[in-house]
Amino acid sequence: MSRQDLYKDKLQLDYFSESYIKFEEDFYRYSAANTPLTFIIDDILLSMALSHKNYFKLNREKSVDGKEHYFQFKIVMEPDNKNIRMFQYVGQSTNGDSIELNFSSDYI
């Protein structure tokens, strides 16, 4: 079984929350990519889970302003199902400033 299969359906965002709407707005504000977020969100969540990070970085080559942007999330275990990790968007920062970047494995 691959790691990708191991995390299948266990990494989630609440697509109807204010948190997700803010993430979507921030992502499209800074991303120069033409790929819709809905097509890459599973890869983003899997990447954060496999790297034991609560954030992902939008490289300067893929940003509209030529800066690196960090998108930070809070990972919450679902009380009804401890196998589900819910990612709640906390905020965005340029070059890692003003947000706490955690390298915790508490949620994995």
C-alpha cells in the first residue's frame, strides 16, 4: 500500500467554511498558476501530511509578485473519527514572516 493510499479520504478541508473561502481568495490573489485550486488541493494536503508540515509554500516562480508565499493551516482531529485530519486555514505570509511554521508530527 502506498503512502498516498494510506491517506486517502483522511485529509480534508471544510469547503463551506469561512476558513476555506479565505484560503481560496488568498491563493488566487498570489498564484500565477492557471490550474484551478480544486484540481490541486488533494496534492497540497498530501504533501503537507507526508512532510509533517502545517503549511505549504507557493514558490516565487509561481506567484504573481515574484515572492514566496506560505499558507499555514491548523490541523484538527475530528472528534467523531480520529482518522480524519481537518485542515483549517490560518493565514498567509510572505517569506515565512509573521506566521509560526510548525514541523510537528503530532497530527500524523
